[in-house]
Amino acid sequence: MTTAPPEAGMRIAELGRTCGVSTPTIKYYIREGLLPAGRLTSSNQARYTENHVHRLRLIRALLELGGLSVAKLRAIVTVLDGEADRSHRDNSRAPADPSRRDRSPGKLDALEVLAAPAPQDGPLAIPAADPRTLALVGTLAARRGWHAPADGPEFARVIELLDTLGKLDQHHFAERIDAYADAAERAAAADTELLDSPSGGTGPAERLVVAAVLGDELLSALRRLARTASTAG
């Protein structure tokens, strides 16, 4: 009598133990379209793979550390899954041109998702921005060769923050804007190195999302750590 080989993969309880996530939460992520369903082995049993482990850890990181909403994360995983499908199809074709990495559809789609406002936020706008703030940010961008669109969300956010700081009589932020820009350029350069690195085994869109969301959180945490260290000394 032969014994059937054990089924590949893990059950949902083991997936939960591996990632520190409860079974109801995993089922919620599946219902919300964040985590792919497992492979059914019977009417009420499914098996999960290491790909599920990776995706579940990514979901938890972007939700809990990155502060993303479920809706935003759903849009992001749609991009990641689309990139994985394209990669799978392209593997049977000619090798990709490395010079086209930065223009890959997955990275462009991920940028659009990250930049898009939440549905309740409405269209991007710079209401009654101080003309001096507009001039300051425009001059800063021109001086540093930053070619982001002047009507894009990045410009809008910087202007909104500087305008708000000015109304709070915190003008020293604008006075030190080049020091902040220097730090931002160094961080952006580090992001570029990470995005161009083939290490890690993840696709360019996922690396971009992680750098944009968790990289920002890391930068903020390091800034707080450095501030604490300087005041303690």
C-alpha cells in the first residue's frame, strides 16, 4: 500500500503563525482583495505558499507601519499583481532592455496610485496659497533642477506644508528650506540605488512602493532618533 505524498504548502493556521496574523484577519485580507486565495485542496481547505507569506508581511507593513488605507493598498496590490503577470509572460520572450527599467509599466502605475488622493480627499488643489510660498518652491525646484510638474501632488504638498507653517509663524522652515532639500536629495539618491538594485527578488513596482512608503517612515524615524541624540548630548 502506497502512502500519498504530503500536500505542498501550508494551511491557513500555519500561515497565520508564521506571520503573526490571526486567521480571521487573513480571511479579511482575502475578501478585500489584498491577499490571493490559497489553492483549494477540498471544499473547506486551502494551501498557502511562501508567496503568500511574503505578501502577508508586505500587507501588514504597509498598513501598520506605512499607514496606508485598505483602499489604497488594494490599488497597489493590483499593480503588483499586474507586474507579476507581465513578468511571467515576458520570461518566455526576448530579455528585457535594462535601459527601460525606469519606464516599466508597473513602476509608473505604482507612482500614480501613491500620488492619487483618497476618494474623500477630492481633487488636488492649492487653495489661496501665499504667492511668496509659490515663488519659493518654484525657485527652489528650478535651482536644483527638479523637473517634477508644478501642478503635481508633490509640489502641492510642499506648498501646503510651507503655507501652513507660515500661518503658524514658523517661518524658519522656509528660511532653512535648502538644508531640508539637501537631506531630501540624499534620501532620494539612496532610493534610486535601492530601486536599481537587483537584490531582494521583488519586482521594481514593489521596491518603489516600499521605498516610497516605508522609506519615508524610516527617514522620519531616523530624524527623530538624531534629534533625540542631539538634545540628549
